[in-house]
Amino acid sequence: MPQVAPQAAPKAKNAPSAAPKPAKTNAAKDDAASKPKAKKPNTKGAKDWTISSAQGGWFLPRDPVFSVDEKFVILATQKALEVYVAETSLLAYKLPVSGAGEVTAYALSATDSNRVYVAESTGLITLWNWVSRQKIGRWDIGATVRNMAVITHSDEDLVYCHEPGKSHIVNVHALRTGAQASTTELKPILKTSLNILDIQVLLEGKFVVVACGDSLMVGKRQKQSKTAVQDFEYVWRELKFAQRLTTFNAYVRDPAEVTGRAAKSTQDQRDIVDIAIGDVSGVILLFEDILASFAAIESVQKGGKTKADNAESLRPKRLHWHRDAIGSVKWSLDGNYVISGGDETVMTIWQLATGKPQHLPHLTAAIESIVVSPSGSSYGVTLANNSVVVLSTTELEAKTNIVGVQSRRIEIEQLPKNADAESPPASYEIFRPVPLTINPMNPAEVMFSVPSSQPRYRNDGLRAEPYLQTYDLANQHTSSKQALTRNNATDPNLTPEGQRILEPTVTLAQVSHDGEWLATVDEWTPPQADTSYLDEGIPEFKEEERIHRREVYLKIWKRDAQLGQWKLETRLDAPHFFQDISANGKVFDLIADPTAPGFATVGEDHFVRVWRPKTRLRDGLVVRGAEQQGLVTWSLDCSVEISDKLDVLDAGASAQQVLPLRNSRLAFSADGSVIAAAISWASDEDPGVVHLIDASTTAIQRSLTEIDVVALSGLAILDRHLIIVGDSITVWDMVRDQLVYCVPVNTPGIDRFDRVPLVKLAANETDSTFAVSLPRFENSNARFQRASSTTQVYKPQHAGALWSTKNSSINLALASRQSERGYVTLDSAANIRVISPTSHGTAHLPTPPPEDVPQQISYTQADDTMDVEDDDILALPNIDDVLNSEDSDAVVVKSEQLQQLFEESGQSNATGSLSALLSAVIALHQQPTSLPLR
């Protein structure tokens, strides 16, 4: 399509000197040919696996947009514009961006409310009909848009765009489609070196208000009689503030409200603009009729060249209730109220006539944005926990509650800085794993821990995660959210000294095999500021004493099907307690028994403990609850001590020489008969050990020292195979007691011990596969490193990954889909993805393990050693002949006999003589039963 450059025009006073380039236009009919190709998933390996598009993600820090009839709310994530139904709070549909672009800004059309402009990071602006979900036009403006405002001018849209770069520029775009597509125009109106916070356009472009750091600029358009876009020129006045600005909102007041009488003509009409500004100190400054104040200053200056004024010289009104930075401030439609919100989780409504505030407390999270609906009957409030609440202006009751995925969000500024020879070691604490578990009875139900609030303007590092969010993958919405620990939602969150009260954080979570029980582990450690009384001049001693005061709880929750919540059944204080120093040990891992209600933990105290429910009795009678169900109490069922001394000669070693644990992981076999415990000692010289524990007798049947688990990250049992992830991905055959294969772990940019919590392992019994997620950090052109993750799918029988995919964020959680094939990932951008086998073609059944040939392998037991020869195998009678013989009807084998046979033989999943067991079973079928028939 031919491009027509706009005609040259006089330069604006503060406009850039370079002539702007017009936007490249793609009409709707050429959209298919001109749009970027959809980015293919970065995957390798077989085509039998696929990864879904991302669900969730954090909403952009932009004001929610109401439809004109207020029946829909439009929000945006990085990858799509999302339309929600206000009545049900459910997602109606998405308008996705194409290719590798991300949404950066959006605004409704001023001429047609069914259209919306969407700006992408690739420099594209797309015009959508969000009702019919069709693209109308697309323009390549060659710059990223951070803020956008749309006005009506001569029956067409003019789009004001803030385009950051080496300088921050505000451009006016006339984006046209159809027959006028070739006349698309561009006019720069402002260029500044200051970082622009937001822009607002008033009276169809007559005034433009721009907030920049600690200043506010107000531009007035000259030559208003000229309507051509190239004639748009603005004269700017600047206000300087003592504090950094966080938000602002301008309101155009009717002159009749001020003078008390209507203007006789349009020439006599005077524009009255009021501006409310919020800063980091929690103060709201009200500038009434700011244009008149500017006019007074200009008359005093008598043509002076300065255009910057001190804000305090205008003597604004001060509204000060917030103690922290203002998150948002908005005028009501009638101009009689100002609505504000901030970090206090309280929405405040200021009545300007009296100056008195009205408060709506306990909104659960900091307020980041407030929007007044077109009719003025609702407030749209964006909270810092990735949710949007629509409140009625009369009753202040919630009418709509849109909740996204609220898991930990990691900003670019929180990534490690580019590594060089002089840079200090990077900290990766922010990437600590997020506890995530999936309901085995409903694989679409994903549960994970979330923080209470994550304000964007304050990066506090790693925040506590006291809540559990349940997300429905099938319907793409949040099912429930509840507190798992004490929290500050309704309690004071500041100490008398002004320090924030820290909440406990959930570190581990697992659901039982039947989906009826949830086990969680939460920790709380006193902050350093509260342990100053322990300071004796030795920092190490002070830190050790602080850690000893750590609180650790193992909580067991029971599902309440009616309320859709978890009810606390039992709280087990200090599940791993150090008796000698009276301190709570850390819990390293928590797993669920795959066959019965029960959970196993391994802790810092060198013990593996199994917890199971017991029926609550009183005087020999079952204690029943309100619904006549029997009550249970969870308690310790058994424990296994883990020693660092494997040699019997070291059994009498002093307890003072016991090595501390660096890390530990647990895994259950599929039938629950074996517990594997991998131990990584704090000493780099000790390679660690993997114990195979008989779950019924709590005896350690085998200790594997052949595998190096110093940098232990994950452990799993899949069929007969033991999978360990440390410095390498190791698969060990427990039946043959030999290595199957070993694949090195490659994680560029991060050291072997720093990567331990970032490497994830999950095993799926349904399809006999396991998945590993590996982090990657690379230096970039910016100050911070580029972080990504690679997820690989393996088979225990085949060395090398079957399939792999790359994600541009760090995976914070990886879990198996339990009763279904595939895996679920949760990354640092709060995106949830499902990895699953493709369903096309012939269904592939899991490959069975190779059958053992008795004549080729000898199985050794501690008390009984038997080498099976070929002659012995041939001497055994055929099992079909035995069962089909004439006197076979007299042979009755009771289940008690088989159970006794297996108990006497002492068989387990990993050990025993298979041929001896087979001989005993055949002999049992050959001889007549000695039990009387009943």
C-alpha cells in the first residue's frame, strides 16, 4: 500500500527537532498479509508433546475500562486484552496479540465505543472491534507506547501516545483506515528528558496534562481555529514539587458552578481545570482553577522566559490521611468528591465541601488504581493482589470481583544484574519455589500459595505468602482463596516503631491421594529489627539465636465441599524439634502417601516422620461432629532417624559430630511401600546418600552412596526407577540395583548451589514420564540479566529428553497432573501453562519396563542367596498345566495363604528372589489346601 508522508509544519516550541516518520498503515483487508507471523513455541524433540498458551498473568498497571453500558470490564495482561462480564465476573473472551509482542497500553475509541486501540511492544497499534472480536486496522508507529489517550477531532479519533526512548515524547497520531489509510498523520507535541508517569487529555485536546517524576506540565493548544493535525502546537507550563508524584487526575469544572450564572456566549466561557495530585508522602494536593493561577503568574512575570513554577507558590489545598504513597486519585463525575487509595488497603472518599474523609477499609490489598464508571454509579478498584473490584457508589458493596493468578511476580528490577569481574555475588532468594499442588480427583484444580499484596512501586524483595489460591484451569478463573496462616488483612500491620509486621509464609503444600486432605507447612522468623536485644557484638551469634526462635507449623486441612474451602483439622507445632537446644527445625520436604491418608516430612533434625489420622475416641466411643461424622486427629505414626554414619564402626560416634543437613527430599513409591529419602549434607566432601525405607517396618533396606546428591534439587520414584536431580539427572533401577543413565544438568549463569531451589522435578505415573525445569541467566544489553527456563520431558528407559520447551520467565513451580498425563508450570510472570501429550493419531500407551529373564540375572538377599540356573527354570511345571489338571478343582487357595506367603518371603518393590517366590506360588497351587472349605 502506498505511503503518503505528512506535509511539513511549523515545529512546536518544545517538540523534537527531527521530522517524525509517519506510521506504516495496514488496512483490515491487508491484515492477514501484513501482521507478524505467530511465534512458534520454542520447542525441541518429538511432536508428541505440546504446551498450552499461558493462563493468568498479572493485569497491566493501567486503569480498567468500562463499556458504555457498564456490562463489561476490559483489562489487559501482557499477551492479551481480556473482556470480563461485570455481572458474573467471568472472562468472556480474549483479544490476543500476535507474535512475540506484549500489550503496553490500550484505550477505547472516542468515536465508536465498540472499538479499542491496543499498543504492543513491537511498535504496532491495533484497532479491534472488541464486540465482534475483529481487527479493523493495524499501524506500525515504530515506537513502544506506554500511555495512551483518545479524543474526537473532526469526527475521527486522534490518539495521544507517550513513547519512551532516549527521550520521552508525546505524539498525536491520526490513525485512519479504509480509503483514507494513506493519509495517516503524526505530530509531536512534547519532548522531555524526564520520565513521564501518565498523560491526560482534556476538552478534546485543548489541554494536555503530563506528570513527570517531581513535576507536572500543563499544555494549552494554540491556533484552536485550525483543525489540521499538523497545526497542533502546545505551550507548556511546569510545576515543580518537593516530593515525587505517584498519581494525578484533572477535572474540567462547569463555569456556572463557580460564578453561579451561565455564560452569555461561548466567547465568554472560561475554562476551569482542577487537578488533584498524590505524592509518595501520602499527601493529596488540590489545585483549583489552575489555569487562572497560571494566568496570574504570567501577568506578574510580564513575559518572562521561565515556564517552571514552584507548586507551593500556588497554595494548593492539602488532604493528608494516607501514611504511605498514594496509589490512585480520581474525581467524582460531579466534582464534589475525590476518591483516593494507597498502601493502607483503605479506599478514602473526600468530601471537598467539608474536607472530611469517608473510609472503606479492609480491601485485602494495596490500591493501585481507581476508575469512576461512565454513569458514576460504580468505582472500579484495581488492587495490588492482581484483582479488580467494582463497587457501587451508594452502598460501597462489591458488584464484580475479577481475580487473576495472584502468585509471586518478579519485576525486571529484581533480576540479578549483569555479571562481571567486580560485581558482588547475585542473590536468587526471590526465585524461591512456590508451593503448588494439584487435586488428584480434579486435575484442572491447581492450588498454590500467594502473597497478600504486591505493590508495583515498592520492591520489598521476597514477600510472605500466607494465602492459598485455587485456580480452575478448565474455566480459567479463580475458584477460591483462603488464609492458611495469620495475616494482616484486618489487623494493624505496623509495629509501634513503625516497622511492618511480617506474616508467616507457606513453604510446602500437598494434597492427599483422595483429594480430601491438605497438608501445609508454614514458617515465621522474627525480623532482625526485633532481635536487637540479642546483640552481643557477634553477628553470627545474633543470627543463630534469631533462627532458633523460628516458628514452624504442620497443618492438616479437611475439604469442606459445601463451602469450597479447607477447614483446619489439626495443627502440629514444631514437627521437627531440636530437644537439646529447644529450637524448631526447618522442614525440607512434604509428600503425600499415594495409597492412604497420610503425609511424610523430612526435617533439619535428621528425622523422616510419617503423619496419619486416627479416629478420636472418648471412653471407647467414637467422637462425632455436628454432622455425625467421626472426628479424627492427626498425629505421628512413625519416624526414621537419618544418620550421617553408614559404617557400623562409626555407630558410637559422638552426637557432636553429626553433620548438619543442607537439603533433603522425599518420594513415595506408587504403592506406598517404599519411601526414598535423599540427604545432602552441609559438607562438600560428603556426596550424600539416598535411603530406601520400608514404609511398613520403617527399616532402611538400602542406602545408595553411588549417587552424588551434594547439590540435591529433586527426588522421585517412577515404577521401578529412582530419579535424582542434582549435578545431573540420574535414573537408577531399584530392582537391578544399577544405573540406567545419567544426564548432566546445564544451567548457564548460575552456580550449582544457587540453582538448587530453582531446578524443579515432577514425575507422572499415568504416562511413566518425568519432567525437569532448569533455569538460565544470561547477560543482556540492559543492566539486568535475561532470565529464562527450559522444561524437558524424559522417560526413565531412554537417555535424553523426549521433548523440551523454553519459557522467557523462571518457572517457580512444576507439578504432575496426577490422574492425567502431563504437567503444570507456574512462572515468575504468574503464567500457568499445561504441558501434555498430543491427542492426535494413535494413542501411545506407556512403555512397560523390560521383563526380567531369570536365567540371566541373579537376585541377592541378605539372609538367602540363590543363583537360579537354567535347569531349575526348566524343571518348574507349566502354570497352565497345573491350573488345568484334573484334580485342580480340589485346590483352593485362600487370600490368607497368599498374604502369609508374601509376608514370610519379606518381598518389597526393590529386593527379593523372584524365582523363589514364583516356585512357592506354584507349589501352593499344586498341593491341596489344608484349610477347611466354607
